[in-house]
Amino acid sequence: MSLWTLVIATAVGCYLLKLAGYLVPARALEHPRVRRLVELLPVALLAALVVVEALAAGRHLEFDGPRLAGFVVGAVAVWRRAPFLVVVVLAGLTAALLRLA
Amino acid sequence: MTAAPDDPTRASVIRDSLGVGLAVGAYGFAFGAASVAAGLSVLQTSLLSLLAFTGGTQFAVVGVVAGGGSLAAALSSGLLLGSRNTLYAMRLAPLLQARGLRRLLAAHGTIDESTAMAIAQKSPQLSRVAFWWTFGGVFVFWNLATLLGAVGTSALGDPNRFGLDAVVPAAFLALLAPRLRAGAIERRVALGGAAIAVVLIPLTPPGVPVLASCAALLLATTIPGRRR
């Protein structure tokens, strides 16, 4: 499989996965319990993404000082309800400055 | 859109949506850089952002390629990660009520950010505003930033020098925050998902820890202490 096959298969696969969710009959979501679970799914996935992006280096856990410090500063900004852009800038700036030091 | 054009709530939703797009652009830059560093061409990198258009998957795919993983492993972990968009779409379908071509387009824009922004709104009308504006904003900035990051990689070097590796998890946390404030069950599910991911990172291929976090939904059905 070439890189081109990978790019095309990823693009087609990703679109079909998205479209599939719109083609599932609406009745599937009428049950309040089902709806609640679908509501909660992104919560679990986003929490896992936070952890993976903060701690993973391929298949290893990596406790990288500047990355974690930047993330923690960003997390405090989130907790203080700072705007999205402020969170991003503070996190990036913290990690970048620590790497310069 | 039937909301009054001078509605301040609608205006603030649009502003927040574009703000999300701008912020996501910051790591579109990182994706462009990471992808070219992994060995993809600038064209392949840009096509991934234009056509796959789902950041987590794109990062996973080039991450596996960069880590020396097989192309099949790259594809499967990318698609595993992309399958969450199916669930987002199921959640969004009744909110968006899109038909025909509009639905085909809505499908393309069904990603973490547009879903999080749409479900955070107080009414279906505002949800639709948030979805389309976040989709548009993220699409424009993500693709521009991807191109810049890809083209600029050789000049720039390691994008983590600029703290982009800290930006990504902080941005995901910002997207998660409104759900964490929604209730105790949300917080329990989030903690469960995070715990599953930590345990599985060293044990499973990239992409699996995120997908497996769905098992944390079991925490939403069994409520400890209820038996008292």
C-alpha cells in the first residue's frame, strides 16, 4: 500500500463514517436512554483524547515537562473560563518558553 | 437560519465559532508540519486536511507512519478514531434537520469542534448556527494552517519547539469543559474515559485507547450509592 492509497482510503473512510451517522433512522435516538448514551459518548472520547495528547508518545507514556506545564496552564485557563483562543495561546507559550530556558 | 440577524446571542455564537476555528488553525499548523515530517508530500498532507477533515484521525495516521508503523495500521487506527464522528452525526442529525446536498455537506463538517459547539447551545436554532459557523471557520483555518505548516516545516523545524504539543490537549480540554460542568455523571464518564486511555496507551496501538474509552459509558448506567 502506497502513501497515496493511505491518503485516499483515509479520506473516503472518514467521510463514509460521518455520513453513516446521518443515515441511521432517527427512531434509534428516540429512546431517552439511547439518547443519553450518545450524548455522553463525546465526553468519554474527548477525555481520552486529552490524556492521549498530553501523555502519549506513540505507544509509551511520556512525562514531558514543558508539554505538561503548558497543558496545566491551559487547564487552569479553561477552569477560569478563559476564551478558547486564550487557552491555546497560554498553553503554547508556556511550553515554548520552558523549552527555551 | 431564521434567527433575527441582530440577535446578540446569535452574534456571540458566531464569534465563538470563528474563535474555535482560529484556535484549531494553530494545530492545523502542527498537523501540516508533522505530516511532512512523517514523509507525506505537501499535496498529500493538504488533501488529508481537505477530504478527511478530522484532526484526531489525521494526527493518528501520520503519527503511526512517523513511528514506523505499517500503512494498514495507520489506516485502521485512523478509521477507529474517525468512527466517533459517526456517533457525533447521530447526535447532530435531529438538531440539524439537514436534507439532500445539505446533509452531504453537514456530514463532511461533523467533527469534534462543530459537534461540541452545536450541543453546547441552548436551542436547536443556535445549535445550527454554531455547527455551520464552526464547520466553516475550522475548515478555512485548518486547511490554510495545514498548507502553511507543511510548506514551512523545513524552515521551522520541530513544531513542538513552539509548544504545539501542549496546545492540542489543552484545546481538547476546552472542548470538554462545558460537558464537565453539566453534571456528575459527565464528570464520572470523563474520568473513566481518561483512566482507560492512560492504562491502554502502553498496551495497544495508537488510536485504540481513545476508542476503548467508550467503555466508560458503563459508569453512566451503574450509579454507586444508589442502593442505600
